[in-house]
Amino acid sequence: MAGCVSTGPKVPVSVQPNLSQMRNLTDSTGKELPVRISIRLGDNQPKPTVIVGHGSAGVTPIEYAQARHLRGWGYNAVVVDHYTARGIKVHTGRRVAGGLPDDRAADMVAVAKWVQQQPWHKGKIAVIGVSQGGAGVWALANERNMRSHSAIQVTDEELKLITVGVAMYPACAPDLASPPRDPIFPVQLHIGEADDLALPRWCETFGNPKYEKHIYAGATHSFNYAGVIPNNTRFTHRYDREADELSQSRIKSYLDKHLKN
């Protein structure tokens, strides 16, 4: 995954009204990487792009809804599937080889390199991580971690690929990934006060001004998903319209501040 990413025909580059079908990303040699993507583009004018990473349940309506928001705000959206090509299944609350924060970070670097080569992209790149995808944001924002990454060798330029990150009710446990004391890029953090899966007490931001932290009173894990989570026995889930709408408003303002200025 350390090689450059091609602009071959495996991923459409024309403007699509909806998210494109998931397709494998390829490297500069045409080899398929263990990451799949779907894109939702804006109009014909090149614009900044936001990469959306999923949690332990894989790609869900949460990521697709986020992509719709992003397009409405004037951004391109790329939804990343870290699991399908690796044969990983749902594993709520557990660590699974191939789906760890480092794997997610490596995928994000590969996707960001690909995005830079697309005619519909212009400007900066952001990343949004949901639940364990938020742990991927921590891994990506941790310079020491990225310098010693086991899957990729990153250059100084690749460390600068991401301008800003957003972590939605992320896993912050030390045995998975936790917020670095001094992240490479600014990160906005959204967590529910009543989250009993990604415990808020682990999400320490050390008073670092690169972090913007929001805690939603009474909100649970996946507070922005209005549907029923199938076979969920690991955490409390309640849709919270107020927290959902407020978090999206804050995400939009944060992205606009960092991507459009």
C-alpha cells in the first residue's frame, strides 16, 4: 500500500448523482489494494474532498448519510470500506486483525493519494472516522505511530495529506488507539455522554488547541443513526435528533473553516 495509487478505470471519475458502486482501489502497478471505495461527487467544479471511514459494523447508512451531507455542503465524499476485501465481518467492541487503527490509517493514506490525482478534486482533504473509524483517525494523526507504521512507509509529504479530521464517538481506549497529545492535524471530537461502548472518559485531549471536543448530554453510541442496529447486544443505542443535528452543524462549520479558507 505504500506505492502510488493509479487513476485507472476501476473507479469512475464522472459526476454521479448518487454514491457509486463500491470498487477496489488499485496501486500504481494495477494491483488491487485491500480497500474499497465509493464516491459521491458534487458539480463539475473541482473541490475539496472528505474521506469517510466506518466503524466495526462496516459500511452502514451512517456513512452514506454523511456522504450526502458532505455533497450538500459543497464537498466530494469518498466512503471507504476497510473490511469486504479482507473478509472481515462485524465485530462490535472487539479487535480484529486487518481492521485495526493502523490498517485504517494505511488505507486512508492510499485513498488520499488517489484522491489527489482525480480531476474532480482540488484543494484540501479531510477525514471523518466513525466509532472504530475514529480510532483510525487517532492512528493517522499520530506522527510517531505513522513514522513507525508496519504496513506503509510514509514520506513527509504523505504526513501532510490530511488537513483536518473528525472523530465521531471514537474508540479511545489505550489498547486500541487514543488521541495523540499533539496530533499532526486538527481534530474535532464528538462523543455521547452516555456512550457505554466508546467510553468518553478515555477521550483525553490534553488541553491541546488542535482539538475541538463536543460531549452530548444523554447521547449514546451511534446517536446519529435513526434505525435499529441489528443484533446489537454490546451497547445502548438511542437516536438523538438534537445531538445529530447539532453535531452535523458543527462538522460543517469545522470543515468550512479548515477546507475552504
